[in-house]
Amino acid sequence: MRVRRAISHAIDRQGLIEAVWGRGEPTPAVARGLVEWSLSIDQLGAGAKYYQYDPKEARRLLAEAGYPNGLKTQLTATTGLGRDLIDDAQLVQHYLKDVGIEVELKLQEFGAYMATTFAASTKGMVRSPFGIAWEPDSPLYRAYGPDSATNLSHVNDPKLTAMLKEHGAQRTRRHARNFIFDIQRYAAEQQYYVYTNAVMITGSWHPYVKNYALNLNLRLWQSRGSTVAGPVDAPQARREGWARWQGGVVGAVRAATTGRVTQAL
């Protein structure tokens, strides 16, 4: 756990946003685009502190974990989701080196990435977008369900599993939201995944166009990752909203936890 928290402290999330994505906001386990269900970082309770960029604290945690001289591992990313993701991974590599974690950046063609890394067959860490979420259940189950095929960190936390099941039994929206909030706070403390940021999408269209909304899919991610303009040359209407995906590092160091650590940086 100390290594995972150290990795989170090592990442300058605002620096990533400004250098690569243009606009965005640090995100918890539920992407900021789901405004009714996603907590802001300052609402994460005890886990909020692990989102703070603090290289000194990262080095201290690494020393406590038995790595006073740092450690070496691998960071995998794919070339199939656009140049921005590669730039992001290179900056993450730089941040980690600053605290003593030397990572070899491994870039994979998208097909190979899906067949191996995304199938939870990799070493070290993975820098990856975390998928689109239209509601809060899917991203939480994908990441933390012990029987989920996309539980890339192989998380099997009995408390977290019980929270997921209890949330599914709720009959009112208010109680369901409270459970989703509790899960995000607990996940922030554990740092099974180191989430980085959600991006901001901008769309433009004429005011006479009705019942239209941006199609938030990977095409948007590949085209820029932070902003997308509509097809009109002189837009008369514009809407902005958080994308419903977030970035993250999948995988920390195998020695950091029981089994394989897959974290979202």
C-alpha cells in the first residue's frame, strides 16, 4: 500500500492536465463527467491527501516500504489511442523518476496491447484510459469486482466487494449515491488504481439543432483528448462537459501488494 500511495503522491495531476490535455480535473474512481455520482477530490475524506503532488512524501513512503534507494519497473502504454496518451506516459515516467522509481517505457501496438496488457498479462505498471462510464456501477465493478475480466489489478478486497454488493441491493437513489460515495472514499485510501484526471470536452452546434448531445466515444479521445469542436465554422451555441472517462496507471509494483498491482496513474 505504501508503494501505491507513493506513486500517487509522485504524480502532478495538474501538471499532466496543463502539459498534455489542456483542460480537465483530477478524478476519483468515478469519472467527473458523472456529476451526480462523482466526488471532487476534496470530498474524498482521508484518501484526498494521496492526490496531493508531494515528491518528498512519496520518497518517505518508498523508504518505509523497503525501497530507500528507489526501485525499477516497467510502464506500458499503447500507441493506438493517439499521441496525447504517449506524451502523458512520458511525463508520468519523468514524475516517477523524480522520486526514485525508474520505469522503462514499453509502447505496444493496440492489438498486442489488448491481447496481453489489457487482458491482465503484463509486468509492472500500465498507463491507460479507464473507459467510458454512463452510470457509476460499471466502472466500479470493472475495476474492483473480483470476478471482473477487467479487474487489471486483481483486486480482491472483501470489504470493497461487500460494499459493491450492498450498493446493488439499494432501492432508493439517495442510498445508492451514499454507497457510491463511500466506495470512492475507500478506493482513494487504498489506491489500488492511481487515477489521474478526467478531460473536458467542448462541442459546438447551431441553436436550431435539437435533441443533440456529444457522442463521447474513443473517437473523441483519439482526436484530442481534451477538446473537440463541432462541425460548424461559426458556432452559435456551445456546451461543455466533463468526459465520462478518466486516466490512470494500471499496475504498480508486484511487491507492493498481494498479487499483481494494477493502478491507474
